Amino acid sequence: MYRKQRIATVSVVMIIIVAALAAAETTRKEMHFKVGRRANISIVNVYGPISVKPGIGKHVSVTATSYSGKVEIDQSKRGNRVAVVSHLLQGADSDSGRVDYEVVVPMDANVTLHTATGPLHIEKLHGDLLLEGSTANVDVRDVSAGRVHVKTLNGPVTLTNVNDAYVEITSVSGDVSLHQVNGASVHVNSSSGKIHYDGEFGEGGQYSLTSHSGDIEAIAPSYASIEVVARSVQGRVDNDFPLQPEHTSFVTRSGSAFAGTVGQAASSVNLLSFSGKIHLKKREQ
Amino acid sequence: MTCEEFERVLPELGNDHSIEQDEHLKSCSACSELVSDLSEISKQGRLLQACEEPSPWVWNSIEVALRQEGLIREQPGNLLVHPPRLSWKLRWLVPAAAASLIFFGVLLHERGGIPQHQAKQESPAGVVTADLQTEGMPSEDMQLLNSVAARTPSMRDAYEQNLRAVNAYIHDAEQSANNDPNDEVAQQYLRNAYEQKAMVYEMALDRSLQ
């Protein structure tokens, strides 16, 4: 009986020690900067998430939580430019080098995020956004009136409710998903990742979704106003819209290519894949 | 001896080389650099393994707690808990402590979300195997992968897979453009494919993430 109690006591003590060790390694650092109009904010974090949200006024606040002594947070402010960098020390890996960032910036700030693993999240901003993450999951939502430039290797990219923007996404093998994304220019370039677009193809913009082997699915309402060209060298191409035929530089064979206009053809839409399937779908009411 | 023959015997290569292998290494800078890179990666891998050992402070803290509980007594000149020095009655504490540490280690590890394949990549043997799997890749891609592996071993697989995807894209796009040089779409495939490759290189060499 006594032995059981002793085992229980030791277990509890060891649990407390390990928990204390973990807590002792966790460090929370808060940084505050006063900036002007359209400030440039840059966060570099090799391992760990970065989340950026809008705040009131011309203040930038950065909260960085690290979990070991193998990473330091470097900060600098020069003019209207703020830079925060996770500085990995010798022996840091994806676990010990991880830092979680929560960032609040003015709505008109230009934000640049660099990471290897991410994930990256930005919402409700109007400035130019550049997000780079090798394997990072990228999520951008409710942004407008700026440039949205995303680069990933195999990290999936999701853009939701992006308007009046110049969008450029390059991902080698990450799936790209665009929901209600409209702008003067929307370009997606993928190798093997799938591309999914569900929106209006609005604002008289130029939309280009291209892939090597990834499938492309575009869903638009019946009232869409588009001039569309779709072609896959080896994959199947399907279309749900009644198109007004149009002259193209290539032969439009049923099942492998189509071209034509819907409505007033205000926006230009190119759906191109080498071996992926392409399907232009009409949204069900 | 050709480079191909040398790469075939590379996995079994130890510190001692045959005369033939030595001669090849002296005459071929590419293989010599490859061996040198692999040695460096192997060395770094061993360092990483050493880093995962619990620090003496952890053992010391356990000892302090056990002493406070009265489960072990003061031993002159010995501040750390070393299993062989414990009496036989207390030896059960060693596996119990180890089990607890492993349990919480796993919990902490899961919180960090390290990919399963990382352990494999960090082992020197894993790197050698992975290098051999890159047969047929352009030498500049191999150099890039070695550079990524030396810096962030966990990212090597991702870069290799993505380089393969981009190279396949370039290959198909080039063929398509050659078949019909006037085809605008084929030219666009080619531009996009090279843009992707440029991006992979740019990301791999990004100094801000080094």
C-alpha cells in the first residue's frame, strides 16, 4: 500500500517538474511600434505560425511566443519600416526553433511574411501582402485594394473574399483554393497542385489559372461575364456554359479545349493545364 | 572508375577508400565535393542527435524532487542522480523516470508538430540514401538539395519532390514548345515552368530563412 502511494507521489512530482521545465522554456515577448501611413511590416519566422490582423490607429504590436532558448527575437524599426526576425541559434530545429507570432497592424500596412513551415494567416487588410512559405499553409481572407502575392512549394493556399486586388500565386505542388476572389489581375501558377476557383470572375479582370498536372476547377454563376479559353494537352476539358464561339490561335477540339464568350465578356479567363483535367462549372442556384 | 560506378559504391563507403576510389576522388571534383558534403551532413546529424539528450539540469531537478520526498539520501560528493549509483531498492526509479520523460517528451514533441519523416532525414544514413534517389537530377539541383539538407534537413524532401515536379513541367513544356514553336500556350507553359523553378531556387537560397 505504502509502495503504491510512493509511486504515485513520485509520478506527480515528476509531472510537475516536466511541466515546470516546459513552462520555464516558454517565453512571451511583446513589441510595440508607432508607424505612419502604409508602413512596411516584415516578419521572418522559420518555424511556426504568423497571424496578422488589423488594429486601430497607427500602431503595430507583435506578440512572439517561443518555446526554447534556442531562438531569439530580433526587432528593428527604421523610418516607416518594422522588421521582426526569429533568430535561430545553434542546434535549433523545427521544435525548439518554433515561435508563434500574433501581429496587429494598421489596415493600410504592407505586410511581408517569410516562413518555412508556417502556417500564415492574414485578414482584413488593404495594403500589399507578400507571403512566402515553403511548406506553409497560407490563408488570406477579407482583404482588398492591394497586391496579394503568395509563393509556396507544397503549402496549400486559400484566399477568401479578396476584392479589387492584384493576385499572384505561385505554388509548385500545394493546392490553391480561391473563394470570391475578384480583381484586375488574378494569376495562379501551379505544377502539380489542384486549382479551385469559386467566384464571379468580376471587375473586368484578367484571370489566368495554369497548371502542369494539377486539375483546374472553376465555378462561376450563370450570369458571369467572361471571355474564356481552356486547354489541356493531355487532360480532359469540360464546360457547363453555353459559349459564343470565338477565334483562337489553336484548334478547339471537344474534350481537350474550348474557347468562347459568356454575357458581355467583361473579364478574360484562361484555364490552361498540360496534363490536368479542366472543368468550368456553372454554379447551381 | 566512372562517376556512376563510384556513386553505386557510395553507400558502403567508409573512411577507408580503395586505390581506385582514391584515384577517382582525386581526379573528379564533383564526386569529391559530394563525399565532402555527405561527411559534413553526417557530422551535423550526429550533433543533432546529441542535442536531444536531456540536459544534466533535468536529472538534477529530478534528484532534488526525489530528495525532497525523502526517497533518496545525500551521498557525499555526488549531486547528480546516476542510475548505477542508486541502491537496488531505488533502481525502479530509473525506468519510471525514463518512462515519464519519454511520455512528456512525446507530448511536447506532438505540440511542436515535427513531421514524421524528419527523424529519418536527420540520420546520416538517411541522407546518403536520399542522395542516391536523386539520380537523374541536374547537378545544380543536387547542389541545391545538399545545401538545403546541410542547413535545414527537414526541408530536403520537400525541395526534392518539388524540384522533380518542376523539372517534369519544364520537360513537358519544352517538348510542347518544340513541337509547335508558334503555339502561344506552349510558350506560356514554358514560361510558367521556369518561373516555378526560379521560385524554388529563390526560396531555397533565401538568406532571411538561413
